[in-house]
Amino acid sequence: VGHSPIKAAPLWSERFTGAALDARWQWVRPGAAGSWATGQPGLRMATQQADLHVDTNNAAVLATPLPDGNLMIEARIRLDAPLDCCALPVQAGLVVMRDDDNYVKLVELAHDGLRQVEFGKELAPVERGYPRYGNTVVGTPGEWTGLRVETRRGKDEERYTAWSNQDGKGWVQGGTWTHRLGGKARLGLVAMGGAGHAVTFGQVAVSRLKR
């Protein structure tokens, strides 16, 4: 079990307890009517049979612009799916994206009885024969799962490091992906893969990492 020694200054935090979404949020391909709601205990989204994966880009994404600089992005989520779920890989969590084909993704995933936190990367265009998508694993989900992405932007590349925790206890550090998402990257919230399950985002927060 690891911990993050990095200090950060809060920029904004969202608990989605109001009757409507804050103006910072905009839908990319809005979900169906009645597929989401705000209020206690947070933003509730129904998972949909859709995805962001290579040439399948039909998932709804609730997105907001990210500021420049080095950031810490955190979310607290609950995925209500049975232990023996699911025939399709149901997933919910965070995407830091330039577009549908260039992103890093940190999600809780349920598939065929397996529950894990997945940290993925997609990029395009690529040379012929070169993989567009790859993933690694970051810890084990809990009833509520904490997700964290630390972004560090250098001159030639950006580094994205993943963390997760179970029910707020003990952050576990995962791998680091490099990417070039640029200064106009957005934070997206997703609930996708297979339909019929509920996801709650209890909190989403963005902070600036201190040197």
C-alpha cells in the first residue's frame, strides 16, 4: 500500500448535491432521458451498452475543461453491480481526454466475476500494426472506491500516474502512462460497457500539485 507525498492546492470540488449540474459540465453525446440525476448522495448514472475503445466511440461523457499545469484529479465512486457481474465489462470512472481516441482512463471495472481498477490509454493515429489501446491494473475496488490521477506536464510529454483506494483507506499507487493530450484536455465521467447497473459519483475534485 502506498501513499501520495505530493501536496496539492484545491481548485474546485463537486458533490453534485444540487438540483442541476454546475455550468462547468457539458455532455459529450448525452445519455438517454432519465439515465442520470443529481442530488444526495451525488451524481447517479446508469451504465450504458457503449464504449470508448478504438473505433467504438458511442459512450456518453460528462466533461469539463481542465486547467493548465500539474494537477491531481480525484473521484469517489460506487458501482452497484453483483459480485458475479458481468457478461460485458461494465466500467465507471474518470477519463482525461483530448478526444475520443486520445485519453487516459481510470475506472472501476466489473467483468465475469472480476472486480478491479483499470488504468488504460488510447492514442491515435498510430503506425500500422501498432496497438492503439493498452491497460494496467491499480488495486482492488471497495464498496466505495477512490480514484486519483496525477498529471505532470513536461516540455515534450505528459505523465499520468494512477492511484486507488478502498472506502477511503490507504492509497495504492499504480503505473504511469505518457501521452500528449495538450493544454485543452478535458476531464470526463463515464459509466459504460454494459447496461443496467447504477454508478454514483459521490465527489469529484481537482487540485494543483505543488512543487
